[in-house]
Amino acid sequence: MIVARLTAIAATALLVAGCVGASPADSLAQSTTQSAPPPVISAPLPAQSIDQSRRTAITTAAERVAPAVVTVQTETVERVPVDMFEQMFGGRSGSRARAGIGSGFIVSADGVIVTNAHVVGGASRITVALRDGTTYDATLVGEDEQNDLAVLRIKATGLPVAPLGTSSDLIVGEWSIAIGNPFGFVLGNSEPSVSVGVISAVGRNITARGESGGVYLDMVQTDAAINPGNSGGPLVNANGAVIGVNSSIYSPSGGSVGLGFAIPIDRTMRIVSDLLTHGRVRQPWVGVQLRMPEVNSARDAVRTVPTVGRIVPGSPAERAGVQAGDVLLRAGTKALRNPFDWEARLLELRVGEAFPLTVRRGTRELVLQVTVADVPEVSAPRVTVLRELELVTVTPAIRLERRIQSAGGALIVQASERLQTELGLQAGDVIVQIGNTPITSADLAARAIDAYAARGPVQLWFERGGRLYSPISFRVR
């Protein structure tokens, strides 16, 4: 019985091994006479194949754009106390130079360079280093602090130019490449660094402050590493075309954590064109003021539908038939989900451009054609005072657009560096009284300053951000 069971077990084992039809003895003999098959040895890959496999769309794109990426170095003079004891007793102050660094890229072979406004803001000297280390002094053509963009120019020709793409058809998930000079020359030379990621989102409205201290609308989000010093460099797609300008990051540590934001290239080039052609950015204006409900957080704000609160008299919106109470649904083809979407759409418009604005009025949807104008103070006559102030009369349109609380006054369009530094006056302030004279126009402000300056110090009251400030006193030089 035991022998029979062992025989059955052996037969079963042979079935499992796939050796049915051969005896155990035959199998044993076969296993001892046949040797194991020799190992297969693959032939080494040719060196040419390895080199080809290392080259990808990423490497090609980086090679295409990197020659046009530059390092932007700045020097800013800061006022500092010469000595703590002198400071305590009201002594004199001194100054010191503070260095800054960022990135940029060349958009014209004759030396036009794009960077961030926060990279060059307040700089007394700007230099630009090319990829090979060649350095040029740069002049600031103009800047747009609202969009955090600046245009520089260097005296050079035949420079490599970054190929420009479009930000209108970006695909979430497609490759994105950030090129710039993180940490500047700490890394040893002016060769730009490359980091790779994907487009994480488009149309991002950053409702809090990022690395550069600005508030941004309609941004391109990427997880390609962006670090301090990358600001102003290009964000590139897999075709090697610039699709944005690296501008800010969200980071609790100050370093990249995969939340980087770039200004779309289409908006960038509109601003560059304005600065090169007009010397300033023409600010699109339609004359719509939204009804802003009281909210406690950014989360509540993004859930608020954009509703028209007031229309500025004589504005493009009034001429198009927009009314208070209208709910804004679409501007062109872009849906307007909250007030941030509306503000972002305004940044993309050009002065003189017409676009369809879809609104809901009661139960009806209406499509209104709106033609964009420049902000009202641009077309207002300017009055220059003592070569240090440029003023325009506060009109009803300017008053409503800028939310000025005073009944009238003279809007400061430009102030000299002396008045900005010594008195704190700045563009956007409204002069409402000089001495005992209430100001109702720019001409009256100019006459009042001349009259009071002949007697001694001039006292001046002004409004800023809806608040009236105590008088400041200054002597006319």
C-alpha cells in the first residue's frame, strides 16, 4: 500500500513538471546528460545611440532659449544712520549701496530685455550679464508695477533672441521649463539654470502675497522649481518658445516648493509694446466699478459673482449701455466667476479694442459691445508746477474711477524724486488744500503754490486712499 501511494505521488509530480510519458529513471538520465543553456549576452549599445537617447524635447528647448537669458544686477542706494548716537540726537544720515539680482531675457536683437519690475524697482544702477559673462550697463525703458514687468535696453546688436510663443492655448499637464539665474553668481558663473515641471494650472488669481510681495491676476502656475534670482526669467514650453515670465512663488521657507507663477507672455508683449512705443503702459479702462460685498476671506471673495455697482459718467461702459446691478457673465470668451476674473480680463485688453461683454439683467442675458479707453487722467490737460509736480484737475470721471472722497482737487500724476523722498508725496495723491485755499483744479493749485512760496514755507493737505492727511510743509527751491 505504501509503495502504491509513493508511486502515485511520483506520477503526480511528473505531471506537474510536464514530463508525462517518461519514467523517473529516464528523466534523471536526461537531466545528467544535458547542460544548462548558456546565458544570453547582449551586444553593447553604440555610443551614438546613447547620445541620441539623452537628447529630448527638454534639452532641445533649453538649448534654444538659454543663449537669450541674462542676469540682471542692480544697485540701490539706501539712506542709513551714520552713527546710532548721531541718530539719537537728530544727527545726519548717510547712505549705502545694496546689491540685487534677478533674471531676464532678450526679445530684440538690438538689446531690448524683459524682466520683473520688482527686480529693478528703485535701482540707481542696472547692469546685464550675458551667458558668456559679457556685462553691459542697462537703461530702464519703463516699468509696469501693476503687472510686475519692466523693459531694459543695452547698447548692443546681433544678440540672441528668445523665441516667443503664446499663452492662449496652454494645456494643463504639458511640460514647462523655467530658465534663470537662481542665487546669481553664488553658483559660480552666469550660465543659466534649467528646471523642469508641468503647467499646473492657468488663469490663477493670487489673492495673497507671493515671494516678490505683489498681488497677481490670471497667472500661469507651474511646479518647475523657481527660486530667488529666477524672477524675470522665461517660462518655456517643450517647443522652446517662451510662454511666460517667472515672477513669484508661494513658499513658507522662501525656496521653491512647487508653486511657481509666471506672467502670461501675451500680456507681457502687450505691455512691452506700450513701453517701447509710448514710453508708458496705457491702462485699459471701461468705467465699471463693481459692487464689493463685505467678505471675511479670499475664499469668500472668489465665490462672489461680479456685479456692477456704479458706472462712471461718460465712460465706455456707459456708452455701451452697461447699468448698475448688471451681473457680469463673460468678457469676450472668458467666463467671469468672481471680481478677480474681471480685473484679470481688464489686464489683457488693449486701448481702442472692442469686446463683447455678456451681462445678466434681471432674467435676460444681454451682449454689449464695449470699446476700451485709456484711464481718464491721461487725456486730461496737465499742469507742471515748479518742474517738480505734474497735476491734472479731478473731474467727476477721475473722482469715481479712483474712488476719491474729496469733492475736487488736483491729482498728482508725477512727483519729483525730492518731493517723494522728503515729503512722501507720490503719484495718485490728491492735493485738496494749500495754505488757506481749497483746491478745485490743477491751475488753482499751481497759482496757490506760487503765491504761498513767495511768503515762506508752503502748507499742503492731500488725500491718499480715501484718507485725508495732515498738512506737510515745504520750501520751494
